[in-house]
Amino acid sequence: MQEKQQTRCLVSVIVPVYNAEKTIESCIGSILNQTYRELEVLAVDDGSTDQSLALLRAMEAADGRMRVFSQANSGVAAARNLAINQARGVYLQFVDSDDFVPAQATQRMVEAMEAQGCDMALAPYTEVIGSIRQKRGFLSQDMVLDQRQFLGKLSEHPNSFFYSVLWNKLYRRDIIVRNSIRCDGRLPWGEDFAFNTEYYRWAACVAVLSEPVYEYIRNPMGLALSTSRQCVIHPWYNMKVKVWLYRYYVRLYEQVGLYEEYKHVLPQYLFKVTINN
């Protein structure tokens, strides 16, 4: 007698796209080839001027799990917000259009969250620069952290990609919807960090994985490096944005009742350089 398979929860994978014709097929292919099959891929073309949208439409026609949206160029925050509003999954995962997702990444994060009843999964990532590959992240073993423990870890590395980016994490959509969490389109950069500080307020339990779930491809024309160049060119504007983000950071610790405990270390965020770890 054939054993009945357990129904698994849908994961909505959100991919903002802008002029990514050289990488988008590899990126989307890595998502659709996940061992976890219960996926919908929400790709949002943000007014690309190359063949990105045409490639997305072709992939949509070939795989029913793809849903493609198009908008006038409005920025990555607006693209992600559009997809969040359209998502139907129990979980949300974010991927950038020039990166790559290892085949078991989604499955490992879903299983870690469900095994412990957690509100978020967090894992290291692999930084790829040409042929050089380096594991990045501050937590080196599988573990479960409650909110207080997790925010203690965050306070130690407030400027880290590991805690601030979206793409090495898995989120519960109901938390995002219930608390109206969205990317702040007013920010020229750091909207991912702002999103996370809003989400961390409601994450009572975090499942930490020890092995990477993402390949971050260092692209000299990519968003992260172009943002870094602008910070060097316009240092005073950079500081203005950091002060704005710092308010998000302080508000998080105030809202969860930990501000007095961490108020002496929180200002480090303003003076530490963002590190790719």
C-alpha cells in the first residue's frame, strides 16, 4: 500500500529584476530546481530596458509556478512590496536576480522552522568572487535562539550583511501581513535592514542553520557595490541615511523592552562600516 505523502506548505520566492538578462535564467533556474517543489516564484521586472522581461515571460510560460509582474522603474523596495502583496505562500523567501540558490536551501530552511515552530530561519551564505568562494556568517552551528538571545547576537554585529540582508532568511508571511511590514521605499539603500528590524520585533524564535543557503555573486555592477560607491562619493548623505536606519534599530529594542540593556552599544551602528559577513 502506497504511503500517503504529507502536504507541504507553499513558499513564495520573491525576485526583483532590473536589467538582469545575463543572470536571470541561472538565478530563476536555481529556484525552480529546488528539492522543495511547493514554490511560487514572483518575479517583478522593475522597468528593465534589456531583455529581462521577455526572458521572464518565457520562463513563466514553461513553468506554472512562475508569476511575472512588470512595473515602471520604481526601485527594489517597490518591486519587493508588489510581490509581497501578491504572495500566497505560508513562507516568504527573497532572492536577488544576479545570485544563485543551492538546491536544498529552501527545504532546509522550511524543515528547520517547522521542526522548532520558529518564526524565521537564518543561515550563512557563500560569497562568490570569480573562482573564489568564501563562507560568510557569524553563527557556525545549528541552534535555536529566542528573541532575547537573537537580538543579543544582532547587537554584536549591527552592520553585518548576515543580519541585515533578506536573502539568507525565510519568513512567515502571516507575520508580515498582520503587522503591515513592507520595504521602506524612501530609503536609497538599507531598506532590507529596515524591513528586518520591523520583522525581528515579532520573531519569538529563530532557527539558525550552520551551512550556507545562498550564493551571493559579487558583481561590480550590482546593487550592493554601486551603493557602496555612492556612500564613498557622498559621505554626508550616507551618514544621513545611517541616522535614519539607526532610528529603526533603536525602535526595535525599545519595542521589545531591551533598550536599556543595549543602549550603550546600539550607537556603534552609526560608526561601524558595513561588513560583508
